[in-house]
Amino acid sequence: MSFEIEYGTFANYSPRGISELSQKSRRICGAIKAGKTSQIEKAILLLKNPDSKVLEPFLNPGVSLVPAPRSAPLVPGALWPAKVIADVLLANGFGSEVLPAIERVTAVRKSSSSPANERPLIHEHIESMHADSDLIRPEKITIVDDVLTLGRTMCACAKLLRDVFPDSEIRAFAMIRTQGFADNIEKIFDPSAGRITGYTSGKSHREP
């Protein structure tokens, strides 16, 4: 049976465009994936722009922010970009708390460096993660990640969280969404909301 999750994103990223704007988007994406707090803080300031109103259901003082796990289990001192983003969001009033409720138990292939037909499926993500059910049950949850491509990690996180927090409203937010089918992008700052559908095959569809 398929299932859906609402998502919001803040900006566009072109993985292969050659225009100046596309190249700039890759630099920004790289800085965010590298957990550069200064770049993340600079971007999040724009969330107070009226154009970002579409993201209010995802980012507001009433939501608990759950960082999406990396592709491999965390080791002491390792960078966790999604956690860095969630911490900055919280500091700027876009959440009520940061809950590291999901951990990666076994490593999966990195989606960013894998061909489309070799990227982990939703059930592979689910099997490699664990959700902590001993936490206080939040009313509203927003899963936070750095980059959204196909949305399979988000789907897996949402399914795990729905199992342990069945009464919570669960949405997802990523700083940047990949525009893989467009040679170039027309703008970087482009707050948007949409849906990701996960299928029993393990694949997903993101709209838009």
C-alpha cells in the first residue's frame, strides 16, 4: 500500500547545470551538506521572508524537529548535517525542540553518489534505522534533512515515526531540493511545498 508525506523545501539545486546560477546552487548545497553553520544561518534568515509563508506548517514554534540520519551510523565527533540544521532552526524560533528520535543502525549506499537504479529503496532504509519510542509523544513532528532528491529517506523516517508516534502529525522539511531533470535552474531561493508518495516497491515519487 502506498503512503504520502507532505514536504517543504527552501531552495533549488541543480546537480549538472552549467549556468552561473546552477553552479552557485551547487556551492550552496555543498556548504549546507558540509554543515557550515554560517551558510545555514544565512539561509534560514530568509525563512522570515513573506515568500516563505508556505513553509509555516513545517517550521513553527509548535513542531518537534527530528533530524534525518546520515547514510551510516554516527561515530563520536562525526558531522550530522541534519542535526546542525535542526539546531539552527530551533535557535531561530522554527521549532519547539530537537528530538534525535531516529538513528542509523547499519550503513546504506549514499544516494548522492549512487546511480538512480542503485539508490537504496524505502524498505532498505527502514531496515537500517531504529526509531526511539521512549520519548515524550510530540503532537507535531517535522523531519529535517539537508537535501531532498527522491524522498526515500524521508518516507522511511516518516513510516518509522508513524509506527511509534501514531497520533502525531508528521511532515518533512529539507533545505534544498534537487532539480535533476532540469539542465539549469531559474532561481535558488524558492520556498515550496509538495508531497512524496512511497510505494510498496520501495520506490517513491516527489511532486513537485
